[in-house]
Amino acid sequence: MEYKIHFKVMQQHAPRRNLDQTTVSDVGMSPWVYNLYTDPKEQASSGHSRFEWGLPQALERVQRHLATFADYPSTDIGLGKP
């Protein structure tokens, strides 16, 4: 897949305190969109500046992806809740 879309992000508030000092927040009205072929380090979201499909089509793509789990279910590798 060429693109990666963020609807929520983790914001680290203290160096080297990943879980202790981190919050999860929404990205706002426009999801953060990265072209992983041209920006593999996810340095600059192209969001609405390059895409006309916006949030409704992004959510539709998420739904199509989630539908693939019917044919290809997730595999429990023992990392879930105890």
C-alpha cells in the first residue's frame, strides 16, 4: 500500500518516557496522509493539499480494509490481554 493515514497520534511529552508521558489525540478535521514511497519517514503530511477524497473516502478505505479480515482473520500470537 502506498499511503498511510493517521486518524489519531501519540504525543510524547517527556524524552524516553514513551508510555508514562504520552497521550493519544485526534489529528483534527483532516487525517494525516503520508505517501510511504516518497516520504518513508513520514515527515510531512500531504493531507488535503494533494487529495480530494478527504475524510469520508479515507474512512471508506478503512472499512474496505477491515472487511478483508472476514477472509483473512487476525492470528493471535499471544500478545493480547492476559
